[in-house]
Amino acid sequence: MPKQHSPKIQVSVSSEIGRLRRLLVHSPDSGLGKVVPSKAQDWLFEDIVHLDTIRRKEYDYYTKILLYFLDPEKIRGRLAEIDSEENKRAFYKPGDEKFFRSDKVVELQWLLADILTDHEIKLKLVASVCAIEACSYDTQKELQGLSPVQLSKTFISGTMTDDKMLFAPIPNFIFTRDIGIVINNYVLLNKPAKKARTREALLAKYIFYNHPLFAEYQDKIIELADTHHHFLLPREGDDKKVTLEGGDVMVVSKDHVLIGVSERTSLEAAYQAIQVLFEKNVVKKITIIRIPKKRDYMHIDTIFTQIKRNVWILLGNFSRKAMKHEDEDTVQWILETGKKEDKMKIIQFRKKDPGNPEYFDNLEDLLTDISKNDLECTEKVRFIYSGNNEFPFDAREQWTDSCNLLALKEGVVLGYDRNDKTVEAFKAGGFAIIHAHELIAALENGTTSPDSLENTLILMPSAELSRARGGFHCMSMPLHRDEI
């Protein structure tokens, strides 16, 4: 039976770049190794992936760096033991007794196992999952007999034993950003757009409402309701459907949230989020960023993220220069996208006067305004562009998440090592570049420390991870950042 986590934690996120102190993650599980080519795109992957490479040669670097920054006692001085032949798999497997089990780098599978020790919750969740997955009554009884650790693994991987799959895996569970978002000290639960992620949302809801880790925040969990009579609306193409994913929500200051309307987040969800966040006085300002509904973009965090108060990474297609060019070529835009309404729209609402919004022509103007007015930055606002803004590298590298970066603290970000032109742009912008294995060695031998790192892009191996179409911003749900 898993040990309960301490319920005394702080849940608070008021920026994208404050020093990261606690986050939710999910280590790659065996379900990723069961994605088949015919179902890959249905399960939102671009290709099948090699599980062992992801676990031991890619995601393990991510875990180690997170632990050095957030919970160094779990890793410092233990590298040889962790990487030994005996333990090299155990440290990263949530179902193993030697799993790292940090209360700073918090593993969702362990939280799920924790709540399943409650018999009533276990019965409810088994029944709910079996209803979603159309399981037989016998299967439901069989699941009820599993231990909490084994049941949590089965819920996520779809597998009871190595040779017995009960239902599809949920390989996107590694992208914890999309299950919820912390806005100040509120938790906004998400409503995924794709059926493949339905079970993720259910498991996340049970964790947030039932785990002692979040006991003090029960009155600060926000769920968006489905539109009245939504079940009578057309199945496809109706903006009244409520879908919201965390990659479309950014907390850029304690008073200001950005919400993307995209392929995955609907206009109705954005409208409801504005209503509830203003009603509960969570923020004072909400900016809606409506981007084309294209797989290339998916969420707003695939086209920009924040590096420092005055530095952002951005896909050049949405720069000031590019948007001005599109205005001059409206006919060409319509021919390419099908309708004029598919152009980017940026509308900013203020709680004190929501009927009088402000409009921005492009992302550069919005992000500059955030740096100067929300974050009171006096330095020049700078942009680093995907692929160094060179065609075709800008589009190629955006596809492999050049803009989807996670800030461990202001100016220190994690990204993939395959985006060469973007790395050149960071170098030209005055950033140091260090590979993950080099940084881990330096952190272990004491030649550097998280506190001493500044203006640094940490490059992570990505041959397999990038096939899943998500970077480290996607693979994190910050629970606590320091205020900036």
C-alpha cells in the first residue's frame, strides 16, 4: 500500500517564469509501448515510440533535472545507485517500491494509488472507468480485486498483466499540463477535446477532489459545465461544445490569464472561463487568443512561451511583421485557410469593464504589453524565433516543440536538442547552451547549482519524445511557483 503524501502543501502559480517549486508529472508507462500504428493518430501521437528509449535515455534526464532543482535530497549523491543495473528501471517506475516518490516532483500514478486505498472511491472509480470503456460486469469485479498500486497502473496503461489488455492506454497522460491549470491558488480542471483523453480527465478529477494533498483547496477547484442541452447540438464543428486544455491557458501575472481558442479549446469554454474567473475574483484581466484550428498549432503554448520577464520565444508566423503582411494579403489568406475568420484574433477583457475590451493586432504587441505593463519590465522586450525565423526551419522546429519550453526559473528553460536553428537563435540572444547530461554531471559534482544558473537553455534528448507532439511545457503541471 502506498504511503500517503503530506497534505500540507502550497498550491500557487502566478506566472510562467517564477522559480518552480512543485509540479505534477507522469513518467512514461507501459501504455506508450502498446500504441500501434493504426491507432497512433486516434490516440494523438504522430508515430509509435520506443518505450525503453523514452524512459531511460530521454525522460529520465527530465526527472533528474527536476529533482536537482526541486527536491535534491532525492537524487544528490545517489546517481551511481540510481543508474546501476539493479535499479536503472525501478527509480522511474511509479509501481516499483524503489520509485523516487517525491512530494515536489509529484507523480500522478502515485496520487491515484493513494486515493484507491479508500474502498468507496475505488468502487466509484472502477465503475466509472468501466462505464466509459464499456467493460463487462466480470471485468469490473476483477478490477475491484486489484491492489491500489496495480489498479492505478491498469487505469493508466489499460493493461492488467503483460499479456492482458482490458482497454486502450492513455499515452497522453505524460502531458500533465492538459489535465488542469493552477491560477493563483485555484485549480481549473480541464475538459479534453478528444475522446482519447476522456479517462485522463476522470482520473484527474478524482485525484484533485479526493487526495489529501489538495484537501485545503477543495473550495478552489473550478469545473466548467457543459452547455445546457449540449447533447442536442451537432457533433462536429459547434463552438457551443465546452472543451478546454491546459496548453491553452497561461498565467502570465497574478492578475492576468491568457486563454487560447484553438483546435482543442472552444470559444464556449473560453466564455465560461471568463465568467467564472471574474466572478470568483481569481484574476482581473483575461486575454483571449484565437488561433487557426490546425494540428500544427494545437495549443497556444505550441506557438509561444515565456523565457524571462522581457524575453519570449515565438513562431514567426504570428509576429508583428507576419500579421501585417497577412492583412495586406487577405485574399491569399482566405484561399489558404478557407475563411477570413480563421485569422488570429486577440481580445482582452477587464473585470471592471468587460463590455469594453481591448484588441491587439498580433502576439508581439500583446506579449510586449504583458512584459511592460503587467510585469513592469523596464528592459527592452525581445523575441527569439522558432528556427531563427528561417524557412523551412521555423515550421519544422515548431512542429518538434521549439516554442514549447518550460521555465525552471526566470531565464532557465528546458527544450529539445533537435531544434538546431532555434538553438542558434538562443545563442545569438545571449543564452548559454548546455546538454542535460552535462548539467546533471555539474550539479552532482557541485561545479554548478540551480541558484547559479542564469540565461540558460537546457537541451534534452528528444528522438522518441518528440514523436508524441509535446514539449516540456506540455509535460508539466506547475502546482507552485515563487512570485516574481
